[in-house]
Amino acid sequence: MTRMLRFFIWGSLLMSLTSCGPKVPETPPVVTSPPPKIKPIPPVLAPLPPSEPALKSHKIGLLLPLSGPHADLGKGLLEAAELALFEGESSSITLIPQDTAQGAQLAAQKALDKGAELLLGPVFATEVEKIKPLLATQKVNLLCFSTDQTVAGHGVYVLGFLPSQQIERILEYAKERGLIKIAALTPQDQYGKLIDHTLRHLETQGKIQLLGITHYEKGDILDGNPGNARLLEEVTKYKSQGVDALLIPEGGENLALLMRLLGPQGSLKILGSGQWDTPETRYIPGLEGGLFASTSPEGRQNFESRFQKSYGRSPPRIAGLAYDAIALALALADKGYTSENLTFDQGFAGTEGLFRLTPQGLNERGLAVLEISPSGFRIASPAPQSF
């Protein structure tokens, strides 16, 4: 058993101490040659003695888009799952991959018909909703890779990164630094509504002083659009009110367009979300010194390096979720995939850091605060090592 796996299953061990198209051929269980052995990152926590060997093989359904427009994403997630199996050096898990491109409910039913005790995936929230009716009748749980927290509950646990936690973490850190008066620019869509709800909730709790939220559509931030003037006027108003920090929970092209429109902001601190966590963000003018919350980069970079050496390419950004889901399945193999075990209070440690699942079907993660510097992302506040 590798040190990485021992690191991941410390929570499980502590628990024992404290207790649509043409028909395509079905995807067989994974049987591949193991990738090259690569030394995992050393554990942060002292490893406990290894658990007893698994007494039987456990079947895990893996629901991924293995064909169609998202096939590359599905392939990357499947490879990450395989990597977790091989690095875990365990024969206690048999993967049952099924292609959601042929229908998510059909894929889930096929996995269940083959004896799956736990379902991992799918990626998209709309697919999760189609699978939900099967969970109660089959009495199984599902760990999905979506970030849409509205699908959580009734047997569904969301492993994806939740924006609300990122916003709470960065604003808690900002408050510690004396940045209390907050304004925000948020997109006029469902994601923006979630951010708005989070901000108003924090205001109600007295954790921030919310000066205002300015909404925009894509056209408003394009060069020369009449919406440009409105956004600039709103930011000027916030400055006149003594705003300490401006939250812009955007990423990619939209973030670049917003920063080009706003220009240099002097002493005004710019805050972001996990959407900033891409290599391109550091090259956007005006963001140097900006802060955002995301998972600690060390573990993820180590995983990405091992994946690259094993498969000759970089993994998808969410591939670590598939790795962690398999490692969690390994950790709980001899205990069972009940809701009680999945929501073990002390949590688990994976490639994206410490996390735990909640009885409501959401997840809580230990997030770091990162600062944009000329040399890259600097850790301004490390992720916690325990809940």
C-alpha cells in the first residue's frame, strides 16, 4: 500500500478506532496494464497502520461520457480512476465504467445490474437528476463530479468544488486583513445568483458589510458596449463609499474583459473565486496582488505530475475528483458505502486536500487563500489540516 493511499485513508482508519444514439457495446470492467510507478507526495499527517486486507471484491459503477463531445473529459477521468486503483495496490475494487453519452439513467442501471455497490459520477447535473430515481429503489449512494449543489441529497453527494465555500473562505480571510466593506460584480446567470445568495447570507451573519452587487451580461463587458459606462459608474460609486475590496468571481475571458474595462484600481483589493485557479489568470493585467480561495496546489500538482508521467498528457482539471472518489471507495471497502460512513466527520485527505461529505449531500473542503504574484500563485493562507 503506497504512502499516498495510507495518507488518504487515515479518516477511514480513525473511524474504525473510534467507532442517446445507436447502441454501442457495453464497456467491460477496467483491465489495463499498470502505469509506471511514481513516488506519491509524502503524507502531511502521520500514517496509521494499514487496515486489514479486503475480504471480497467490491463493484463500483463509474458513470462518464466515454463517447460523444465530452469523450476526452471522460477518458481523463477514467484514467485518473485507474491510476488510483494501481497506486492503491488493491484488488478489492472492480470498476464498472458505463458511458453516459448513451443515456445517464441507462448507464446507471447497467452498472447496478452488474452489482455496483456505489456509483461515481456523472459529470453534469442534468444527468444526476435522471439517475436519482434509481438510488432509492436500489438503496445505493452516488458521488457525482458536478458543482451544482442543487442536486445534492436523497443519496446524491456532490464532490465538485462549491463556489459558495470559496467565497466564504476568501471573505473570511479579507475580514482578518481589515477588508470589510465589500462590493461585487457578478454575472446575470444561475452562477451569479448563487454568489449573490452567498454574499447576502454573509451580510446577514454580520461577516461583511455589503455595499452592493452589480450584475452584468456578456455584452456589457465587451469593448465599446454601452454597458461599459454603467459598470464603471457603479465601481466609482463603491469607491466613493469607501469600499475595501471588489469581488469578481469570474474566470477566463470574462475576467480578462472585466479587468481591461476597469483598468488599474490602485489600493482597491480585487478578490476572486476558484475560477481564478488557472495558469492564464496570472497574466491578466491588474490582478497582481489579487486574492482568491481554492484547493491547495501542492497535492494537485503532484497528482498532475504522476498522471502526466503515466499517460503522457495533462489531466482534465477535475480529474483529481475521480482519483479521490476511487481512493475513498478503497478506504471504505471493508466498512460499506453507507451514508454514515461516507459522511465520516473527520473527513478524508485527497489530491485536492482535506474534504468531507455532509449529511445534506454537499462537501466541505479545506481551502487555501492564494495571492497572484509575478512568479505565480503564492499561498497567503494555507489550507487547514483538520476540520
